[in-house]
Amino acid sequence: MTLAKSGGGPEPLPPGAYIALANGAYASTDLTRGPWHPDHQHGGPPIALVARSIERAAAALGLTHIARLTANLLRPIPIAELEIAVQTEYAGRNVAHLAACLSAGGKELARFTAVAQREAQLDFPADLPGHPLPQAPRPVGQSPAAAFLFASKATGYHDLIEGRIAQGDSFRGPSAVWFRLSHRLVAGEEPSALQRVAVAADSGNGISAILDFHRYIFVNSDLSINLLRKAQGEWICIDARTLLGPDGGGLAEARIFDTQGMIGRSTQSLAIRLRD
């Protein structure tokens, strides 16, 4: 869904990153556009879209906490009509394993696995080692606005989210950034906690970059998110750093926070190459 510019100025932004269609598919809008190619999506929105389908399948089993979500990104995801298929690989009383496939035009784009758990209210001793869990480096209200490196006149991911710097200097090494959705993930729907986390978590690689964007390509081909509880509120903080190996491999790892404290971690495998 590409919006044309008119003589009266830019058209209004789309109502969401995706529009649910009557046939069960989803029309991608320009809000999903990523930094690497004008026709390709940023990884965060489509991962969040599939997470939406996975959590709905899990909820039907009475399992309302997604403890792990792993996305294997097989090829670039076009700004096009997308289809999602979800299947339950195993379902027990307290835990289920689910899988999903994202495709467009009959071509498989990404595969997903997830672990869903039944929630239960438990009381723990107050003095457990490592607890209470850490807070984000800086609260949202004390964090200045983030200027995204790839922001441009073309509508894209930088319009979908709002960012604030909680620590460091974004895109120049280890840093922590608060993310909030400025628009709906799916038009007409309030995004879930998991969807908010997924939209933000795929940016860990970018915000913690230590290599020159003009000399190197370091796209991640996967994302794994492990959560110990559901996020609370609109703001999600990704506190990320990039680690490099000597043979073209790397790892972006992050702690994930909401305004109440740490809620999980994420990792991304990086394939590093020199630009042509």
C-alpha cells in the first residue's frame, strides 16, 4: 500500500502497519518500510504480526503467556499482501509449542516457533538472589527523543514508532532506547503487550551498531525473544549491544524492560559483509 504525494502535500499516514483483509490475509502499508531497501519491510512489524496470530492460537488453548518467540527470516519481506499459517506442534496442560509460517505470493518468507505457557499467580520470597529485577537505565520521562539514523521523507518504520534514548548514543555502540507505537500494528486494533515488544526488539541490531553503515552490511536473519512476564504499558526499552566474531559473524543481544522493570532478553544472529 503505497501512498502517493499530491500537490497539496503528503497524504495522511496509513491507519496501521497492516490492514486485515476479508480473505484472512494482511495488506502491508508503508509504515512497515525498513532501512535496507525501499521495497522491503523492517523486521519488527511482520514479526509482531505473526506474534499476534501465535498468541491468539495459544489463547484458544488457555495459554496466555508467550515465553519465547523465535523468528527465522528466510528472505526479505516485501511491502505486499501477507499470509500467516499457525499450527500447534504440542499442547499440554501448562505449556504448548507452536509454529507459524509467513508468506507472500506463494513464497515462504519466514518461519516461527513459540512456547506458550499457562499463567498462574504465585508469591515468592522478597529476598531472592538477583531480585528485585533491574530497572531500565533511565525512565521514559527523563529520556530525550531519539533521532533515527534511517529517518527520511519516505514513510517507514521511523513513522510507526516513537523513540527516546535511555542510555548511550543510538546507532553508535551499546545503547538503550525506549520504543512506543505511534500507530496501530493492525488498523482498528489495540496492539497487545507481545506485539509492542516484537516491534521494538528487532531494532536491537540497529541501535547498538558499532560498524560504519556505509562500509558494512550486518543484517540479522533471526530474532529470539524470551519473556519472563507480560509487558505493562505502551513503552518498551531495548538495552542492546553488538558483539563481533572474526569470521563474519556477530551477535546483537539485549535486555528488555517496561516501565516496571526487566521483562526479558533478545538475541539476533548477524551476518557481516563489506558493501560492494
